[in-house]
Amino acid sequence: MANSTEPQAERGHRTIHAGGRWLAASSGATRDILDPADALPFAVVAEGDEKDTDLAVAAARTAFDDGPWPHTPVAERAALLRRVADLLVRDRERLGLLESRDAGKTVEEGRVDIDCVADAFRYFADLVAGEAPGRVVDAGSPEIHSVVVHEPVGVCAMITPWNYPLLQASWKIAPALAAGNTFVIKPSEITPLTTVALIDLLVEAGLPTGVAGIVTGPGHTVGARLAEHPDVDLVSFTGGLVSGTKVAQAAAVTVKKVALELGGKNPNVVFADACETDEGFDTAVDQALNAAFIHSGQVCSAGGRLIVEESVRERFVAELARRARKIRLGRGTEDGVECGPLVSEQQRAKTEDFVASALAEGAVLRCGGKRPEPSPERPEGGYFYEPTVLDQCHREMRVVREEVFGPVLTVETFRTEDEAVALANDTEYGLAGAVWTADAGRARRVAGRLRHGTVWINDFHPYLPQAEWGGFGKSGVGRELGPAGLAEYRESKHVYQNLAPKPVRWFTG
Ligand code: NAD
């Protein structure tokens, strides 16, 4: 059995955690984890399957049904979550670097991710610690005591994507633990390393045996088994629309609770009045770059659709393209690199396919649209792709309708406020969107009309752990973060106590 502080390199491929033990896959299968900057393997993990999943679920079931965690006082649960946050801060450099190598992001982005993970643990600790234990309901009689209490859902399955591996995991694990659940998580098969490392920290913080489980392995085996498993009470999924739909279908058979955080096609609406001053113009362009290209656009809330007022389009797009060309692409661990590679060859090929189809449909390439030349900071095997701006796009194009999940920005234009709103809402998704304007009234009007789960006014990308995150339409079901993000992991129970019971005489016999 692995020691809780054993580093990844010594653990080898024992990356399945069930009932307090670190295990190899029962089949013995392993998977190499590749560094997206050079496509070379740098770690090896267990390639779990349905059998390993059943083992982990059984351990989580036993820990829930017979273990102490669901009944541990809230103050103790909160204290444990705070200890986890402290351990994350202690290990920030190690974990930030691991996230950078695994997902291809810059080390600084990796560090920020770890800070945000710690914030999530602290937020949910404070939320449960500060809560009333239940809600007393006025039943209309002094002889009735009626109270609604919250209880954990049970065994929670969690399935997470590769773009923000540990952050997405923490938005599930922190509230699930705060509420008293046990869990089994399946991280993305291509970026599992920091989630494995987090399980170590949970154990080190004192989480009882069996509460935390992890199975590394593919979606079609491990993920699918978790979604259908009869002993799982809830499945929380973050990922793409296609896999999310399969999870929802599988979960329906056993009527599990389901939470889905899916993709987005997020509009960034820029009114001309936001660009009237030099400072306003510079800010709007800078943030449009950040919206579209941070983490090479592999962000569910990426502002990949620029919807700009016609009168400022040429000036705005020219400056955007000029600055996009200057983004320094390279291995995320190199000094001065601003943007890493895509996560896989598959993701790059998908991006190339979107750009080719857009150009065939009449889009105009303003920058990018190709792989960069290799350089000392950009090894030849890495999955790099240049930040790409496609002008003169329209809503019928596939690149405007579907999520690219790569560094591609499309440009559409509008003339009136109504037209801007109609374009921004013309998507089957509804995760996030932004409006840039110097007119406060217009800002509030447009924000009120956007059908998206998060709306930014004169900003892009920030989120708060205390504010709900999630989508309208096909962007998902349910919410993460905020009080609703905790409520996902709870059942409400109404306890009605009659202090003076007497017969009701409904039946007279
Ligand atoms: P994906 O759907 O390919 O995979 C997500 C996870 O689901 C992985 O762990 C995968 O192994 C698993 N999976 C795949 N098929 C499955 C199946 N049949 N049953 C069960 N599990 C299965 O997504 P991805 O490519 O890893 O991530 C990118 C997607 O995630 C994008 O669409 C992005 O928008 C979305 N995302 C959404 C949010 C959000 O908060 N809404 C956050 C991050 C990412």
C-alpha cells in the first residue's frame, strides 16, 4: 500500500484508490501520460476498467453505509476541508507544475488553478460551518414540530475533463465531502495526475478510510460503469455534450441524481461606446484576447465568439489580430511562455478541421490558422496551434455554432442592441457571455436579456466560489459552486413530529 505522501514517481501505476488502498488495475493494464508540449510520456497510471470501478464503488458504499463520515459533526468536516486547503497551499508548486505538464498550461496557470482549488475547499468549509442545522417550518399548531434537515445523498460518482483537471474535481469533491458523502472520481484518462495527488492530501488530512475513491481509466468503461452503477446515488459529470448525454441516459435507468456541466459557445459582445477612449479600446481588445486564447481556448467559458459593433469592427479586429500574432507559444514550463499547446493530437486535429471548414464557408483568416514553426521552447512533437482570428463569420457556419475548444476566435458584427442580443442568444448552449459598453443602462438591459448562466459586464472569465456556475440550454443541468453547488450533494428530509398524537377517525370501523 502506498504511503500518503509517496510521490507520483514512486507510486508507479498504482493509481486506483479503493477502501484506503492504492492499487494497480486488476487487469494489469497501464497507460502512459504524455506531455502535450513534446508528446513524450512522463508518467504511467493504471488503466482501470469496470471491475476496478465496482471495487471502488463497493468501498465507497461501505464507507457511506457503515462509516463515520456521514455522521461526523459539521464542524469537524469543515475543519478537515480547511486542512486540505492548507495542504494544497503547501504543495502549490509541485501540483501547479504537475498540472502544467499534464494539461499543457503554463506553470503560472497551474499555480492559479491550485489557488482556486484551495479556495473551493475553504468556501465549502465556511458554508457548511456557518449554516443552521435545519429549517423549522411553521406547521400551524404548537403540537407539531416540523423541521427540514439536509442529509448527504450517498455515494457520489464524479467524472471530470482534462482542461482544468483539479479545479473541476474540487468543485465536486469539496461540496460532496462538506455534505457528508463518499465518492469515487474518474478523472480524464489523459490528465489524471493531480486528482490522484489530491486523494493523497485527503488521506493526509485525516479523511476516514473508504470515503475517497478514484479509478483512473477511460470514459467508455470506467465512466460508463459509474453512470449506470446501481450502488451510486448521484453522478456529477463535467465534459462534452456527447459524453454528458450518454451519462444522463445511463443514469436514468437507476434514477440517480444527475448534474451535468457541459460545453459552451460563449459570446463576447462589444459595443462601439466601450472603445471610445484609448484606454477603453485597449481594455476591450486585451480582454477579448484573454477570453478566446487563455489555455489555448480550451476553456468551457472561452469567449470564442466576438460579436462587435460594425462601426468599430475593422479597427478592433486589426488590433486583435496584431496582438494575437505576438502571443508566445511554447512549453508551459519555459520562462516567458504565455500559452501552451493543445492537450492532444486529437484536439489539434479537431481545431484544424474547424478552421478548414470555416474558410471553406467564407470566413476570412486574419491571423494564425496553422501550426507554428518548432523552436527551442516549442518542441517538434508538441501539439501547438497558432491563435487564430476568423473574420466575417456568420451564424450558419459550423465554427460559430459548435464548440471548438481550441484557440479560434470568430468575428460577427451587429448594428443594433436587439441584433447583438439576438446573435448572443443564438446558440444551443448557454454557459457564459459578456457585454462591453460604457452605457450602464445598456449594460444592465443586455445582461438581463442574455440566456447564459454567467454574464460578465466589462470583464471576461472571473468566477467566484460563492456564486453559482452552470449553464442554460445544452450547457448543462444543475449548478456548481455557491449554495446551489452544495445543495446538489444533499437530500432534503422533512421530519414532522406530532407532540400530541390522537386518532384521526378517517375510517369509522
Ligand atoms: P469529454 O466529454 O470527452 O470527457 C469528459 C469526461 O467524460 C472524461 O473523464 C471522459 O473519460 C469521460 N467520458 C467519456 N465518455 C464517457 C461515457 N460514455 N460515459 C461516462 N464518461 C465518459 O470532455 P473533455 O474533452 O475531457 O472536456 C472538454 C469538454 O468539457 C468541453 O466540452 C468543455 O466545454 C467541457 N467543460 C465544461 C465545464 C463547465 O463547467 N461547464 C468545465 C470544463 C470543461
